[in-house]
Amino acid sequence: MLPGDILKVDCFLNHLLDVSFLMEMGKEIARLYQSESVNKILTIESSGIPIAFAAAQHMNVPVVFAKKNKSGNISDDVYSSRISSFTRKNVYDAVVSKDFLGKNDRVLIIDDFLAKGNALNGLIDIINQAGATLCGCAIAIEKGFQGGGDVLREHGIRVDSLAIIDSMTENSLTFRK
Ligand code: G4P
């Protein structure tokens, strides 16, 4: 644990990539969404990409990753949504080219962490701008005590997290059963 309710997982997910473990995580996400006719995965750079890639390999669909635009210039060729990061205390525009998302897409969002849900809300906004269909959101680690996942579920959005942490102290983690 790091200060600010940050769980350090750079030994398998955020810095060093444990490829076998990531592939297993991708396999489980593919199993959960096997009957949803997903044809595209949407994630956001950077740490969402490896797990999205792993799931995509099992689902045989492409991955689109939203880019974090720091220039402030948004062109007409992209969908964009402003995201305010609770954990990192910054604001950025997530952008996706209009060439890669459209109304015929059935989209699964994948990300590494779910805290307050700001990144997911931005990606959902982009899916709505594209007129695409959201099948659900699959997350590696949800920090349940930060509430974002439960708010999305209350709004009828399917959210599947491989692990949900209900509380975190310096010495212990409690997982939701
Ligand atoms: P939210 O979207 O659910 O509201 O989450 P939040 O803004 O708080 O998260 C912003 C960034 O912080 C994300 O990375 C997310 O992966 C990361 N993050 C959130 N909680 C944790 C945590 O407990 N541990 C770790 N290691 N990371 C956490 P990002 O800014 O998009 O950057 P990147 O790492 O994906 O490049």
C-alpha cells in the first residue's frame, strides 16, 4: 500500500507485466462476456492496454485504446471526453479516432483499476458519442470502498471486477466475497 489509498501492483500489472497471469485474467474476462457478441474492446492508455490485449487474444477482437491528449487541441476527427483523475489529481481529455468506433460496434470496456469511476465514465461518454453499444466493463482491480463501481451498477451498467477490495489498511486487504 502507498499513501493515498494506492495499491502497488507494479510487480505484475503496472510496470513489470506477468504475462501468464495477464493471459489468465484475459481468459476469465473472455469467459464472462462470451455470449455478448462483443466485437471491440475499448481501454485507455497506459495500464489498461495489457489486460485488454490479453482478453482480446481470447475473444478474437481488436482493441482500441483511448489516448490521453495533453495538447488541448481537439480535432473534429475524434470523440473526446474530459476526465478528472481522483487518484492522480490531474485532468485530461481522452480521445478516440472516429475511424475506430461507430454505431455498429458492441463494446467491452477494460481497465486495470476502478476507483471513483471517472475514467470509465469518460469511456462510456465516448461510446455514447459514437452511437455504439456498451456491453459492460471488465476491471482487474476495483477499489470498492471508493464507490465508482457500485454507482455504475446502480445505473444498470454491467461491471465485472476480477477482484474487489472493500477495505485497505497498511497491513491488510479485505476482498468482497
Ligand atoms: P477512476 O477513473 O476510477 O476515478 O480512478 P482514478 O482517476 O482515481 O485513477 C486514475 C489513475 O490512477 C489510473 O491510472 C488508475 O489506474 C490509477 N490508480 C487508481 N487507483 C490505483 C491504485 O490503487 N493503485 C495503482 N497502482 N494505480 C491506481 P492512469 O492515470 O490512467 O495511468 P496509467 O497508470 O494507466 O498510465
